[in-house]
Amino acid sequence: MTEIFWNELSLAVFGANTAPPVIQYTGRLPGPLPVTELLAESVGLAGVALACLRGQSSEDVFVDGRLTAFWGLTSCEPIDWTPQEPWDPLSSIFKGRDGWIRLHTNAPHHKAVATSLLGNTVTQEDAAAEIANRSVVQLETDFIAAGGAAARLITWNDWQAHPQGRVISQSPLVEWSQAKPARAPTKLQEADYSSERPLSGLKVLDLTRVLAGPVATRTLAGYGAQVLRIDPADWDDPGLLHDTTIGKHCAELDLTSSSDRALFVDLLRQADVLVHGYRPGALEGLGFDAASLDQINPAHICISLSAYGRQGPWSERRGFDSLVQFSTGIADLCSDGHGLPGKLPVQALDHAAGYVIAACVFEALRVAKSGRIISAQTSLARIAWMLSRTDQTDGDDDPIPPKVKGDFASSIETSDWGNLKRLRPPLTVRDAPMIWDTPSGELRRHPASWD
């Protein structure tokens, strides 16, 4: 089997061509782009990075491509209960006078922007009627200016010539900081990752939401890391938390509050890893730029994700997987052939980015054993570029067989919403099983403490 993305993934994280893991495919997700391979190779990247951290090789890593595809949709099935619908009615695509636009209104403040700009419409039908007479170019500008989340359709050809597209094309998949020597011997230099729970004792402060970041920290938790997720009082990830909070403690802090900022500083001072998904400038706006974070804890590793990268005219733009698909040419490449924009069969940009982030954490931990601290960042748009420029395929010719009983773990998980069945992990690293110590649950259910 020839890997499609492996060389680029391997060079981005390890700085060299590393042997790929063993990947087994049974069918492909539908659509014209090699999404199944992107997911499986990204999962394999995290596995190989963990293996290297443990002194193992790529031969000790196995990826089940079929399970990886299932995890790209959801990692579990509820038993006798129904999760909340994650998509707001206005989170959809709409046709305007001069093209298509996609809105993202799942968050209350983004929904408020949409209803205000669209004449207080609340139904998808009313929004469609309003947008039909509007310019999507102007509407996108208005949404962004008002703090909303939207993206007009840009074709793949146009994205390659777009100012932000050109920046993305010239950016590395992973941007590593210059390694700096630790100011004193650190816990990470003495860490031993050879046990069955290799990340046991590692403290990970999680400032991520929705999907990509939570996928990364879910992976770290699966190998024993103590993950503490922080959210403000008004945030929710409806319909996703049973999928993404497993293995984590979830606490509430308001980083605009002086008392909560003091608590955050104390948590960061004790953390080994910070993972965040703040767009460029947002965390800095709260007073936590890179220099401030380094002053609080010079020994911590920081891995971050943005929608459109840290350079270029769109660097500070809000974005989610669905919007990035729309603005980077993917929705165009996946169109139905009659002008209707399409989409990937799963939110592959989020999931792939999540495993790339996890791989970066593992590699940074390996480097830290030599007394050097490095950090990294990646973006959904750069993942999209890697996917879009590959040769198109036809996954419809090789469908994935449906799930069977043996695809699930033998035990039942008791979540805050009810019992559920969790799929077996798609990644196997020899002598290091991926398991979670805490069932999934609501946000803000734990104290903001490492105890």
C-alpha cells in the first residue's frame, strides 16, 4: 500500500522521512478525495510519534482504517438515549446573488450575529429567502466584521490564487518554534514513557473546543495524561461532549476575570503541556502572549491550532472545519457537478488536525528529554491544502462494511447522559493500550484544580 500523505506528515513532525505504520484498510469513505487515507495516516502519525517517544519503531504501530473512518463520525453509540442535535438550523449553506455562503451559528454569540444581520430571521427558510437577494461577498465581510462565523464558496482554482491561499501553500504543515534549553532540569527530562500508561503523571491544560483540539487531548488522555479542559460559563459543544470529553476533567474559568486569571496562571505554572485553539491574537488579547506564557512556566510545551494559519490577511479570522472546507476549495471539489457545493463525508480536517497535534505533543516530549523545549502550531487550512492537492479518487466504489458488535469495547460506559458503547480505538501501539480512566460528561463538572 502506497501512503498518500505520509512523507509530508512525517517530515512536518519528525523533520525526516520515518517509516510508516502498518495500516489496514477495509473500504473507503465516499467522495472524490482520499479522506480515509488522510484520517488513517494522521492516526498513524500520532502512533509512530508515541512509539518513538517510547523507544519503539513504526513496526510497533497498527492502524485500523475502517475503525478510523467510524471514529471520524463518532466514537460511540448511545444506549436508549439521543444526543442533542449539534447543528443549529442556520448552520447551513445558502445561495446569494453572486454565489454560495456557509454560516456557522452553533455558538450563541455567532447565532446572534446571524439573526441580527439577516433581519432577525431564525428559520433556515427565512434565512434562505433573505440571503437570496444579498451579495455573499458583502455578507461574508459583514459577518466577519461583526464577530460572526461565515465563509463564501471559493473554488479550488481561485483559492490557489487567493492571498491567504498563497500564504498557506508556502507555509509548513507544522510550524515549530526554535528549541530553547530548559533553564533548569525539568520533570520532562526525567520522564519514563515505557509503561502501559506512558503519559501517566503528565499534566495537560486544554483550552480547546468543538473538535480538533478535543480529539487531540482525548488521544493524550487515552494514554494516561491528566487532561484538564477549561471553558467559560457560556460555552457549550452541543451533541459532541459524549464523544470528546472522555478521559478528561472539565472546569470553568473566565479569563477576563482577575480571580479566574490567577487560577489559570497557577494551573499553567504546574502544567507540562498547553494545547489551545485560540485564533491568532485572541489569547494575546487576554494578556497571555507567548512571552507571558513562557514567563509563567518556561518549561511547558505549547501546541496550538488555528483555522487559517498565523500569517496572511485571514490569520485572525474565525473558522471551523465546515467553513474552511467552503473557503479552501474542498466544497467546490466535492460539488455535485450541477453547481451545488459538497462536503467531506466526515469532518476530516478537524480529526486529522487533532492527531497531528497529538503527534506534535509526543515529539515535543521526546525532545524535552534532551533538555530542550519546543512548541508548534498547525492550521485547518494547511490540512485542507494537503488534502485538496492530492489526486481525486472514487470512494463510492469500495464502501466500508457497517459496524458490528466486535467493533465496540466489551464494557459499557456510563456517561452523564446515559450508557453508551465506545468503539475500539483505531490505533494500537504495542504494550500501550489506549484506555480512558474517566467517562464522558458535561463541561464545568470538576474544580479548576490538578488535585
